[in-house]
Amino acid sequence: MKAGLSITELAAEILRQKDLKEDYIVNMPNLRMDAYGNDLFLRMLDEGGNDRVEPLDIGPNAHRQIGTYLAIPAKYYIKMQEEKPELLSTNVNAWFSASNKPRMIRVLEGKARAFLSNRYLRMDHSQIAEAVLPIIGQMPDVRFESCQITEDRMYIKAVNPRLQAEVTPGDIVQAGLIISNSEVGLGSVSIQPLVYRLVCKNGMVVNDAATKRNHVGHVNSADENFLLYSEETLAADDHAFLLKVRDSVEAAVTEAKFSQVVDAMREAREARMNTADVPAIVRLASKDFGITENEQTGVLQHLIEGHDLTLYGLSNAVTQYSQDVDSYDRATTLEGIGYNILSMPSKQWNRINQTAA
């Protein structure tokens, strides 16, 4: 599992950011993107054309959301941004002026970090932390293994050492959970089981058992989905929200689910790899599960160093490699990919094995 912040450092960063956040609802004709040299700024203007706040830097996520909303192809948007920023601002401003729809601009420390619908239901990191940390803290001997706040998400990864098992003699895994949240429109609040492997400090996110609260939209019929509330509704219905969170946190570390994942690990341990062309197996699995060509080399290296040419060894090579990447967001995604590989249908695994022969 990739190293991050301690729980104390996470709490301090949440409190620091809490007082630096601002949200604005602005009609699109009152928005303007200006280029100054190679830099682009977002301005929010009053009806007289005067700045309501200081011009804002624009973060990568806000750039992506502006381009997507205005239907500017991503490659062309990036090309203009890098090579012709004035042309990009001209394009964007033309489309800003063509609609009177309001948008929510989320700002942190003078940077526009999100460009969202005015119907976006905010659920900030501080609200999630205030709800979940007391509940997790009640678990005996709980260990906060790694936490982080990136530009896109907050992560809390905790392990319950009282719930553990051996996949093979000496290979001990422990149950845990990961809680994540995005304040910038990149996903719902998510509570997922996590399996922590002591021998190499790998974390594996169990993707098929997620409980989520969406930041926008209606309540889905599936039991694992539930609607996020606005701050005002949350304050009025705090007890109900805490009950939902408590149930979700407790469900994420149930013995039944943990045993199910351990059984899958043991089965994967017996799924032998065709050793005629191991790099081809890594390449084919990577293509199926979204591992980039640049990442495949690192995965292959960990697979060989692990001396475990099985499906279990391949999944562990992916989660081990996750510790090597720079991005905490990508590392967490790879922890989920490791589980997806572990739990792939036998038909898919046989296809990968036979194709590589």
C-alpha cells in the first residue's frame, strides 16, 4: 500500500483546507477565461464587467470539466492549452456567452478546482471524516494504514488486525476498509472492503462490494447505492446519515466478506500460469484491466521477483507495483485492479493463459 499521511496529518490538512474553500454559482455569460502569456485564468464578472473575485488559476480537473461541458474534444483542448492558450480562451469564451445556464465553481486557495452543475450536492471531506472517524475509532486495535488528500479525492485506509487469515502458511492477510470522497465531481462517497497483506504491505481494494453515496441524482434501486444530502439536509438528518455510515463501515469489514475474498485468494494460488511466455500474460492481462504499457514493466518485474507464477502472484505483482507510482490516486486504482485480476472469471484467465502459449 502506498505510503500517505498519518491520520493526525490528514485531520490537520482537512481543517486547513476547510477555511480556504469557496463555492460560487455563476451564470456562464459572467464567466471569462483570459490568457496571460502561457497561463490561463478564470474570471467571474458582475453585470458591469468587473471582477467579483481575483482571477483564478485553473486546475487540471476544472480544465477537463470545462472542455467536456463545452463539447471541446479533449485532445484539441489540451493542444490549444499547451500551444495556443489565447485560441483556447477565445473558444471557451464564445461558448460561455452562448448559454445563460448557471454553473458551480469550486475554489480552493485561489484555484478553480471544479466546474460543476448548480445541482451538484456538496459533501466535503470534513463532513465525511467527522462521520466515519469516530465509528472506525471504536474498532478495537484498528490501524490507520494510509491516508491522503489529493487534488481529486480524500482516502482513509484502515485495517482491523483482529480479523486475519492465512492464504498459505506465513502469508497473512488482514481485513480493512477504504473510504474515499471527491469534492470536485469525480465520484461518489465510497466505502469498500480492503485486504491488507502483511508480507509485503500490499493493499487490495475489493471493488465488487462498494457502498456509495452519489453527489447528484436520485436514489438507485440497488441496495449499495444511496443519495448524498446537501449540508442543510445533512444537518437536519444527521442521525440517519450516521446510521447509514455506521452500517456501511461495519459491513465493509464483515467476517463473511473477508472469508469470501480469502477463499478467492486461495483459489487463485492454485491457478498456475503458463510459463511459456510470462511477459505475454502480463501484457494481455494489462490490456484487459487497464494497466498502461509503461506500468507493465514494473508489474512484470514484481511478478518475477515474487517467484509466484500464479494468478495470485500476478494480482500481488500489480498491488506491489502500486507502491511505486507517483500518484496516490493511481496507486489506489491499481489496488482495485489487483483485486479485479484476482477475481476474474476462470474463462477469462484461461483465455489469457492459452493466448500467451
